[in-house]
Amino acid sequence: MSPSDARATSAVRDVRDWLGHLGNRAQNRVVSGQFAGYSGKTFSLDQVEETKARTGAYPGLLGCDYGHDGNAIDHACNATLKDWAASGGLVTVSAHLPNPDQPDWSGLFAKLATFDRLTDRSTGTGRRWQAELDRVAEGLRDLADAGVPVLFRPLHEMNGDSFWWSAQDPQTFAAVWRDMYGYLTEVKGLHNLLWVYAPDCNYGNRSSYYPGGAYTDVVGLDCYVREPAAVQGYDELLALGKPFAFAEIGPRSGPGGVIEVPLDYGKWIDAIRTRFPATAYFMAWNDQWRPTANTGAARLMGDPWTITRGEIAVSARTEGRPVPAGTPVPLADFESGAQGWGGWQVLAGPWSVDEWAAQGGRSLKADIDLTGSEAYLNRVAGQNLSGFRALTATVRTAEWGDHAAGTTAKFYIRTGAGSAWYDGGAVGIGPNGAVLSLDLGRVADLGDVREIGVLFRPAPGANGRSAVYVDDVTAIAPPTLLSGFESGTEGWTGYLTATAPASTSDWASEGRRSLGAEIDLAASEAYVGRRARLDLSGRRALTATVRATASAGTAKLYVKTTAADTWYDAGAVPLGPDATTLTLNLAGVGSPGDIREIGVQFERRGAGGTGRAVVFVDEVTVR
């Protein structure tokens, strides 16, 4: 997992690789962060110290902004950032930079009409922008000389309407980002940066401005919300293939920054654990948005998933394999005992214990001999796993014991009369644990599973005894298919389309057919959808795969609920020849038990479209 900059320092490479592996852990997998203010104006550790006093821990990540008041660029906060890094923390720098054409407070919020001139140094706008980048580069160079890696987050919330760089033409924005990247990296020689792309979760077009993987290291969302679990955009950003972060979080506020309703920050760690598990870090904002000015700060900072400053060790890696999307079905949680699991070649146990758990309050534990060749925790019993696509289990070792180079764990099953063995491969584990997975797509006789278990293998040179734990053994069922269009339109119709939707073999994401319709590129919008009542209570997400024969603006997955036809959508996503999966987080949908319509809205982006394009929809699923 290398950074975008081929000449990045070894420290930057370590941080990037470490962030990319955190999601494989069972705990200590999300770095906590706190913004400390605007350099030269409000920057202070007072509120960070307040967090330490009230929760017992410092956040792992400290944030500073180099801009303030719309007319100043300052990096006096660097002295503190360097001390923070020396104390084992990570640092991030954002920059509310002055509007090059109107460098004052109101200009910070006034859309820049000459945005396309930023890359043209022959213009006054371009020269002033370069001067701003030069000033930013001075601060970043100071951190580079001190060996400090920086999560650098420029031009954030570009998809919203807050700042002079917001709501610009997406292609022009991407060109400005790439030019800025090249200037700071190559011309200024700054190789201590990890570049963070962070749109606003409350607006659509979250990935429309993405400059590309060669110019980005982390993707994230800035989110000021009442209900963290209802956030949209996680799957969209995660699909870009970079570590994911919540780059800013806080409660919603109105005019003057007045908080609408105090936020329970404990809901944020709950949402990360249950709905956004690939999150590598979060950064809470300061002042009235900070955790200690709201509620739940102690639960946020004290959760087993949360990494605080004293727990950052960028040399530690936990390997793992991706878990396919689907509906988790619990097989064993050990809340009520061993649930039929036993041990082989263990010293003692297994027992259901409350000293550690991946989910709930208990797990399965056994003592093992580290000088032995292997030990097993397993359940020997007939089971039918037909129709499931994967198995997962969370495992760890105790903190005590001489594990030498480290113990490995391997998730396995045996099937059929011959007890054929299948496993997910060995994964190194430790006290932070790991999530093991086993792809069932290559397993024969899933209807006749004879044994499920975890094989633990100590490293050569390990000595004495220790303990191992297993929890949250889960089977992953495929998403439920609502419409695949193999047998026709399945009740889907069009509105404002140039042709009626039809089942077509011209393209399919799965199977052989999809739903296709022509749309007029000069029209502002068109819809395909299915009008029918549906109960999606208890479901987490609705998805659909879409594409078009040409760049055709954006696509938006939506539902309407109740007799009032209340509209909910996931936000606009760029639409073109490459297939895109749209995801609607159903936690943000009111009355999910009374869905009246599911559909996709196609919207034109900008003016000047001519002719027609074919749009396709396939694999409408719920999980």
C-alpha cells in the first residue's frame, strides 16, 4: 500500500501502509483525532487537554489549519505539531486559504468566478494562487525537515457551497488539484505529504471532483450530522480504493455556528463499528463542535476500536483479506457459553469469557502451549451453508506470553464424507486481533459441512503458554436480489426517458441482461423506477449498478416512502461507460417498512449536452 508520491519518505510510507491495514484488526483500528484551531489565531491545545482530562486519553491525530480570516496564511502551529509527532501522534493540516481575487473574510465564502485561471501563472489569479501555495509550502517544508509526515487536506468540501473553491466545474477542480499536487510535490520537493480528498457528506457529487488515485492517498467525508449512522457516501468513497476517513465530524449547526441539537459522540463510534468499519481515522472539530462540549466523549475515546496517541505503532501490521458484501448471519457469538465449540491440543478450555469481545460482551477463550506445533478451536457438527458466500471470525491472542515472531491463525471448514479441508490462509495475529475470512465460492459440499474452526500455529522459538480468543463467527449471505431483469423489465418503467425501458442483452453487471433505456442528453433529468410497496425494515443498504454508453451526467439511487411519497436519495454519482454501484444507506430513510418506489434518477451535469445515450440499471439488491 504505497503512497501516491513515488518519492515519499519512509515515514510517510509507513503511515500510509499502516492506515491501509487497520481495517484488518479486531480492535484498536480507528485513530481518534481532534482539530486544535487556526494557526496564528485560535490554535491551542487547551481543548485537547480537556479531552485528556475528561476521557483519560489524548486523541491520536492532531489537526491545524494554516488559513484564517480569509486573508492570512500562518504555520506557527508547526512547533506544536512537531512536538505532537515526537510524542507518538499523527498530524493533519488543512488550509482555508484566501480567495485569490478577494482575500478577505467574505471572499472566503464567495465562489471564485476565475477558478480556471488558478493553473495559469500568466494571470493575476494564477500568480496570487502560486504565492499562496508558496506560503503553505514554507510550513510544510518546516515539518518535512523535522521528519513529520502530514495528512494534507486542501480544498475540502468542494462538492458543497461553503467556500470559494466549492461547486466549481468538476473537471476544472481536478485539474487544479493535480496542478497543486505537482507544484508542491515536484517543484517544492515536499515528499512528506499524504493527500486527503474530503467532500461534504451532506451533498451529492462526492466522487465527481476526484482527481485520481495518482494524486490522492486518503479519501474521506466531512460530516456534521444529527445521526451518524445515517451518513451517505461511505461506499461511494470506499470504492475509490484508498484508506477511508471521517476527516471532520461534529454536530449540525445553524447560523452563527449555533448547535441545533447536542451530539452524542458515542453514536459516531457505534456507526463506525456497525456501518462504516473500514474507517481508518476520524477528526472531531473544535469549539462548540468538540466532543467534550457535547456528550459521549468518554465512550468515543474509550471504545476498544479507538486508537489514542499512546497506541499508535506504525510498524505494526495486521494482514487480512477483503470480506464480500452481503448480509451477516451469526453462527456463534459465545454470549451463552461455548455453543458447541471445543478445543484440540489446547492446555485448558475453551470457555466463554467476558474479558474480551469483538461484539457483544463475551468470546471463546482457550489456553495454548506456545512450544506446540498447533492448536484448534472448533465445532464438529453437521451444518448446511449452501447459498452463503463467505465465513468470517474475529480472533486474537492474549497480551501475555512469548509469541516470538508471532502466532498465525487460519479459518477452516471440512465438508463431505471425506472431510475435505478448505481454509482462508494463515494470518498473523496479536492482541489487536484480526478478522479472518474464508471465501466459500471454491468450497464443495457446502450442504454437508462437518466442521468449522480456527487453527492457531505458534511461531518457531515461541515459549511458554498464552491464550487465544475467537468471537463473532458469521456467515455472509449474498445481498437479496430485488431486480435482475433477466426475465423482463420486472415492473420497472421510465419517466422522461427517450425510449421505454426494456430488458437488454447489450450489457449486464451480473447474468446476461439488464434494464436499458435511451435518454436525451439535452434534457435535465430522466427516471427509471418500479412503483410497488416493499418492506425493507432491518435492512442496511440498497444498491444498484448503473452505466451509460457515454458520459451522461449523474445517477442518483432513490426511494419514496409512505403515502406522502417522501423522497430519500444517496446523492448524485458520476455516470459514464464504466459501471458504478450506487448505494443508499437505509439508516437515513424514514419509514423503511413502507417503501412505495425504488428508482434511479439521471441528471444532466452542466449545459451543452446533445444527442442520446443508453443508460443501464442492473443488480438492484438489498442487504
